[in-house]
Amino acid sequence: MTIFTKETDFLNALRKSSYSMEKLPDEITIPALRDGDEAECKPLLLATVDDVAFAQQGLNKEMSRMVEKMDALRRLHDMARGLGAKGSDYSLEFVREHGEVKP
């Protein structure tokens, strides 16, 4: 038996109501607020408005780290291709041997 039957039914209806809401998770992760603390996982049914805001901030930081990695990989790829690398070349080795960056 589900404890929050009305809330669960509403969450499912909310997910079905809009494409932008269909990916609402069952639970959220609230990042640690202080060093040494642990992140907290909480069912969305029990999440406060502030919990949702903190979870969104944590996801935004995670996304920023991913975008930075993606951009660095794109730059490495573009650098290697700009130096004449082919798809089967090892990217770092090629840039080291043909580029201007020296260790």
C-alpha cells in the first residue's frame, strides 16, 4: 500500500500533463551544504520547495562540469584535426608530436 496515494497519483498525472514534466524523478539528491556533510537523497513526494531548489543547483553544477569536459575534448579534437590528425591517430600523441605545446 502506498502511503501517499493522492500525491503519487498527482505526480504521475503531472508527469503525463506536459513533455517538460515527464522526466520528474521519483527522488532528488540534495547536495551537502558544508564540507564533510553527505548529500541527501529524498523522495520527491517529501521534498520541500527549498529541497527542489538545492537539488536543481546541484544538477546545474554537475552539468557545468560536464560542459567543461565536453568543451575541453572538443578543443583537443579540433587541435588534433587542425594539425592534420586522422581519425585513427592517438589524439594526445599526435598533438604532442605536431603541436606547439611542449611538456
